Amino acid sequence: MRLILKNKQKQYNILIVCLLFFMSIPFSFAKPNVSKHHQIMAGLLLHITSFTQWQAQENQSINLCILGDDLFEEYINDMVKRRPQTRSGKLIVITRSQQISQASVNTCQIIYADPKKLAQLWATLPAQHNILLVSQSKEFINQGGMVNFVRDNKRVKLEVNLPAVLDAKLKLSSALLKHATIISGNPHRKISERKTHDEN
Amino acid sequence: MKSNMSSKLLFINLFFISVCPFLAVANTPSEMADLSLQELFALSTDDMDMRTYEPWHFNFLYKRSKLDGYLNGNDKVSNDEVYFDGDELRTDDNYPILPTTITQESYIANISYFLAKEQSISISLPYIVQSTDHISLVPDYDEFNISSDGVGDITVNFTTLLNSWDSEKLSLSVGVSLPTGSIDEEGDTPRAEGDQQLPYTMQLGSGTWDLPIGLSYINDQDSYLWGVNLFAKIRSGKNDRDYRLGNRFAASLWSKWKVNNAFHPVMKVVFQDWGQIVGQDDEITVPNPKFPYPAGITKPSNYGGKKVSVVVGADIILYSQAFAIEIGKPVYQNLNGIQTKETLNFSLNWQNSF
């Protein structure tokens, strides 16, 4: 009998701990597990919206599309809450997707592509577009990418494929370019990639 | 005693609940949004450590391990071989009381305060729940269970970064384990009527001031991390019951894959070596000069050994909460004397910073 009572008391103790623990979870606001490099990249991405000029100036917003795994999580959303507009007053809108279609691609002014989704990006992108393509991959510039984030020890640097930027009729501010390494990648590589994909 | 324990648990939880609302005021994304382009390019991850490290870290760890079946060295022996049923010859290797299954659970609240970048002090408050099923030769005790629960030994640790390279870190942790866990737990055993002193496995603390020390190496690559942890717990002196638990050493090699932001599978190989009990608690022996130990767990030389475990698990972000779950299984055990063997262990950790 005493053992039964002891066990019951123990169960009550455990129940109290579990109950209070789970009750406490809704009160807590854990910060997202975004790497420090990605926190810097998120900051740079938002600045890039202000230092890029698109052909169509009438848009009231800049749609930043994140394709694939989103390593910025809520962090970039919180930054946008703080700075919701570009320097020219356009609203920054962030959309996320695992898939991109030819219909949806033209709604984006900037695409940040997860390196694992680059093949899908090249297969979907039309031959002529006015979208700034950003990623973080060693092959990105060679494939026709425009702005590549490079982890340089403990800092983040930019590589810019200027021919690809100009080919897409985009302009990047000199204030941004002076911090970047300018690389003359192949602006048309993406088209040949797309053709190869279509043939397959 | 029980209501006292409940009050302590209640206090820990209420403290936790009360501090949680302050987690919401962290404003790192806002700070980052205010940086200029030039400042962002100049910013290093080290600077961010300086800027944004959170002073308070909170962990809640649940651990459970189960011991079932017997080993003599690394040879498996059956319960029948270890149990003295009265019909066979009594030897040093069989006992009239046989623990069949031992279950040990720990609920550990750990609070760390970062004094500076990569330098912290932490305090761990364990609450231990343990239970052992027995069979015995003693009438009315042919099958019985003994349990104990309460606060274990509180540990205070100081951790500091020794050196860091591009993607590598080497940290040292030193501390002290306070003898706050009871070594006077009692229960109804077949030794006599009423409650008596319980064996070493059922006590909640070591009863001695112990010195935990650890060395941790982490190598952080783009898509995975790996590391090595070395740990030792050195016991000092003897406790009030004239014994001390064996020193404990552990080494682990681990790897963690960054599959995505929310899921990092982990694999570990852990080697542990721990010593026999030095001295003896005379209260748990019986007045039989030839066979003073009624059960294997009352004999000090039946403690310690070597063990290699394989652990698999994952770090998981769920509803914006960071969890780590691990399941370990020993693949090699070489135990001193005759001991129950560990079959499985499980741990669940929840972490937050503010």
C-alpha cells in the first residue's frame, strides 16, 4: 500500500513538472536558429533591394522570392518589420516557395535561390527577364548567376557577374559595386542550361 | 519530504515561466536592419558574438536509462546464475536478493550566465527518480520494488574558450559538484522490518565534493559539424558513510549534419570508464562474515567498468523551440564483478537563451 502511494506521489510530481513545462512554452519566444553568416546575408539582401534599379519603375513593391530551403527564417521578416521599405519608398515583400513556375517567376524582382534549387531556377527562367538572381554557390556565377554571397572567413563578401546583370537590364548602384568583386561570368550560360534541361 | 520536493520543482518551473516573457524583447534583427551597407561588409561573425550574445541560457534535460540482465566482466550471465535460490551452493557470485530491472530518470534544469564572449558560469539542478524491481529468497519479499527520488548533486561549472581558429573551437570546462544529493535514502528491503538504508544505486548523490572537468573541440564545416568531448569527474575524500564513488572518465566523438535549418541528425560514439566504490557503507551489509552482501548492488567491487555506446539523435527546431533528442545503446560493456547491464538510454533536451 505504501509503495502504491509512493508511486502515485511520484507520478503527481512528474505530472506537475510536465504540465508546467508545456504550459510555459507558449510564453517563450525562442530566437530562430539563423547562422551569423546568414544574418549578415539577410542584411545585405535587404540593402540590395535599395541599390538595384529595375526596368519597370512603376512597381510599388519589391518582391524578394526565396526559392528552396529558407536559411533566413523569421530573422529576415523581423528585419523587414523594422525597415519595410527600400530607400525609394517601395515596400519589400518576401515570398517563399520550394517550387518556382514560369508563371510565378515574373512576379519576383529578386530571387534568392537555395543552391540545391539552382537547376530548377535555370530550367524555369525565361530567356529574357528583369530579375536579380542571388545565391550562395561556387558555381553560381559561372552558371549565369548575378550576385553571389561568399563566406570569407568570418565575413560575407559579394561577387557580381556584371555582364549577367546588364543582360537582364538591371542596374546596380556603384555604392554596392565598390564593395563587390566584379566577375565577368557568362551571361548566357543559363539559357544553354535551360535548353539542355528542356531537351532532356 | 515529498511536498518539499514538489515545492522545489514548482519553484523552478515558476521561475522559468516568469522569465520567459523577457525573451520577446531580444532585438537582434532590428539592430542588424539598422546597419549600413559598409557596416555589414565590415561585420565579422566574431563582432556579432560581441554584439549579440545572449547572457542567459536555459536548458531542461530529461534523461532515462534502463538496466536489465547481468554481465560478469563482458560475459552475459543469466538471472538464474546470479540468483541464489537456496538449493544451490552459495558463492561470492550469487545472491539471495536479485535486482532484475533498474530504471533511472533525471530531470536537469541548467542555467548559464555568459560573463563575456565564450565564457560562462552555469548551475545544474538535477531531480532524480529511480526504481528497482527485485526478486528474493526472503518470504513476503519474493517480488518487490524499491524507489527513491529527490534533488541530486548540484553542479557549478565555469566554461571558457581556450582557442579558436577559422572554423574550429577548443573549450575548457571546470567545476565543482556539491554533495546536495541524499546518501541516506531508505526503503523497505528484506534485510529487516520497516525502512532501512538503501544500496548505492538508489542513493541520489555521491556525498562527496567532486570535480568535473571537460575539454571540448568543435569543427564547424558548411554542411556538417564534428567534435570530440573529453570529460572526467574526480571524487574527493569519503562521504559521511565512509565510501566514495569511483572516478568517471568519458570520451566521445560526434558528428552533426546540417540537413536544413530545423533538422540536424547527430551520431556519437561514447567511451566511458568508471571506477569501483572505495570504502563501504556497513549499514547495507548483513551480519554474515562469509557472505556479507545480500545483493550484488551492495558490494563495492561490483561497481565500475568500461562501456562503449552508439548514440543517434537529432537537433530539432519545432514551433520555434530548440530540442535535442538522443537514443543510446551500449555496444560493448566490460563491468567489474557481476553487474546489471545498461540496455538503452534516452535523453531529451530543450534549450533557450535570453
